Amino acid sequence: MAQGSDTGSAMGKDMGAILTLVKGYTARMRQVTPRDLTVLIVDDEEPVRKFVDRVLSDAGYKTALAGDGPEAIEVASKLDRVDVLLTDVMMPEMQGDELARRLRQQEPALKVLYLTGYSDRLFKDKITLWEDEAFLDKPCSVKGLLQAVSLLLFGRVEQPKESMS
């Protein structure tokens, strides 16, 4: 019986260490600002790319741009990390969900926001979204875009401090 209690005690210590790590991670995530996050914007329509880039850059996010899937893979390979992939669904050469699948091979924690005028097509081939995926219909408002990115990243709507001044 003494061994059982030692095992229980050791398990309790391990759980305590795990909880401490989780609490530390959670605290760090609450302190993350848009300035610390990189969004890869992929759309074959240049005006859409420019709009999204302007909105997210003005909110303090680091952004990188690509016009299609193959270019996005190349751009992502040159970045330290990508926190969010914001991609169109219907693009020439590679669909947005295929791009997400390929980028997640390198970045499993990648969050994906599908910005699409074809949400019906998104759900025709992809019946459900994976965890850490969301979609936003085009056209979208500045507020809608910022809220969608915030919800995806933080699980809540945050008004970026940089854009409040």
C-alpha cells in the first residue's frame, strides 16, 4: 500500500507541474498582441489582398501576401512562423483547404480563416471545419474581419489597442 500512495503522490506532482505549464501558457497567450502574430493572406484577387492587408496591418498584425497556393507555400517557407492563414477557398492551381492542409504539415497549430464568396462550395467538399478553422463571407466589413481574426486567435472579440488611438 505504501507504494500506491507514493505513486499517487508522484502523479499529483506531475499533474501540478502540468497545470503550472498550462497556466503559464494561458497567461502568455493573454499577453500576446497582434504585433506578435503573423497572418499569411492568400487571395487571387489583388484588391481583396490589399484590403485585408491594410485592415490587419493597421490593427498591428504582421502580414505576408500571396496570390495563390504555390506562392503562399514559398512565402511561408521564408517566414519564421505563420499564426493565421487567411485564404480564399476558390483559387487557381490550389484550393484554400488544400493549401491549409499543406501548410499544417509544417505548422500543425496553424489557424485558418477562409475568406470566401463561395461558402456553399466550401461546405460541399468540406462538410465540417476542423478545430482552429473559421470562415467569413466576402465581401466583409473591417469590423467583421477584425472580429473573425480575433475570435480565431483568442477565442473572444478584442479591439486591437493600436487601432483605438
